Amino acid sequence: MDPKLRKIYVPMSETAFYILFSLQKPQHGYGIGLDVKEITNNEVSISPGTMYGTLSKMEKDGLIELLKEEEKRKIYQLTPLGNEILQIELNRIKRLYINSIGEEYYG
Amino acid sequence: MAKTKTKMKIFTIADYEKEEKWLESKHAEGWKLTKVVFPVFYVFEQTTPEKIIYKLEFNEEEVTEDYLKMYQDYGWEFFGSHVGWNYFRKLESEIMDESDKEIFSDNESKVEMVDKVFKSRMLPLLIVFFVAFLPQMSQLDRNIFGSSDIIFAIIYLILFVLYVSLLVYCGIKLIKMKRDLENK
């Protein structure tokens, strides 16, 4: 992986994490926003400016790709690169969590 | 046809939050913004007084259909662009929680917008200052006494002071906004 991308996305912001996490299945921006609200019990919300900007950046960086456009909404999905970065981040968070509760982490 | 009125008002590139508040107070008085005419004219149309949130987004990229659709999905009405600023509004009664009031949900994206304003508005002004205003100034210095250009020189000096004040005001304000956001 491009070290530059690693620097940008590992570790990543909560917004970026939930967008990638949600894009494991195809979804459009507003739909991602709703998904994230639901899984975080309304504690994380992503506003349209932030959503649009982050999606555009991730598409440019090759983490997500445009699948189709439906009723003027762009539907995106994770690319293999996006998935790789998501897994790195998930492992980092798992390690963080396991260490924080005093257990040992074995990768 | 509804009654309209036009107001002249100057907001600098660093005063967009003030402009939002002003538009909100106008709408609460029953005047809804219909368009902004270059450079400083605001056209209002009479309407029922309502509590509305106004938001300005600096975005010089082309306003595309999918961009507008996303804002619309989030409940924002787009009603025009003016020199790089996109104007949005939303009924306050449609707001469920604090996050619905914002078009940017994290500080990073707010800082990014301040940076964009700085890069595409402040930098050109600074460049004009150094390549046009300053060299001209040294020219003046030589001719100012006993020259018939004295009126020109005075006008020039007034413009110079205005220009510098505007640069300093916007520069300091944008930097302060950025610092406040980063320290939040």
C-alpha cells in the first residue's frame, strides 16, 4: 500500500471509519448517514458537507468506487484497497480494546 | 406578486457566519433571501416570518446534481450560488438534534473550508498586494511632493490603507477561526 495513504487513513477519523464500515455494502451518502446513526444509537452523525467531501476524497484515493447512480444519488462500494485499509483499522481498534481490558492481543 | 426589496450590505470573506445570522434575522422578520447580486446586493421577498437556519458553504467546484441531492436528502434547500459560496437553508422545526443544524459535522471539515477560503481568496489578494500595490508605492514616494499627481496620490493612499486594513482584518479573523476550531 502507498505509504501516503497509510499516513492519511491509519489511524482514521470516526467519520472515515464509519463511512468505510458502512460501505461494505453498496450505499449512497445519505443512506450511510442513516446507517451510522442507527448503529451508533444516534451518537455519531455525519453532515452532508462532511459526507460529500469525505466520499469524494475516498473515491479519488481509490478506497471506494462508484457503483451506479440512482435518482441522482451516487451509490458507492468498498474497493479491495478500501477493504484492506478497513481491516488494518479494525485490527488496530481490536488491539486497542483488548489491551484496554487487560487481555493479551495475538494479532 | 410578493413584495421585494434589495439591501446593500458588505460582508468580507471572513464574515460568513455573521452573514448567516443576518439572513436568519431577516427571515424571522418576514424577508426571505431570493438572490445575491454582485457585488453586495441582497434581494429579499416578503414571506411569513419563520425560524430558518441559513448556511453558507464555500465550494468552488461545480454544483452537481448528486451534490444537491445529498443536501436535499438531509433537508437543506439550495437556493443559489454567489462568487464561490453556496447558499442553503432549512426550517428550524425540521431539526431533531444539534447535528442537523450543521453542514459540517467535524472540525476537520470546517477547518478545510476555512483553508479553502484562505487559499482561493486571501492568497490572490496578497499577491496583488505585493506585485501591484507595493511597487506602485515606491513610485509615489518619489513623486508625491510638488507633483500634479497629488490627488491621485491621496486617492491611492486611501485605497492602500483600505486594502491593507481589509487584508489584515480577514487574515487575522480566518487564522483565529482556524485556531479556535483546531483547539476545540
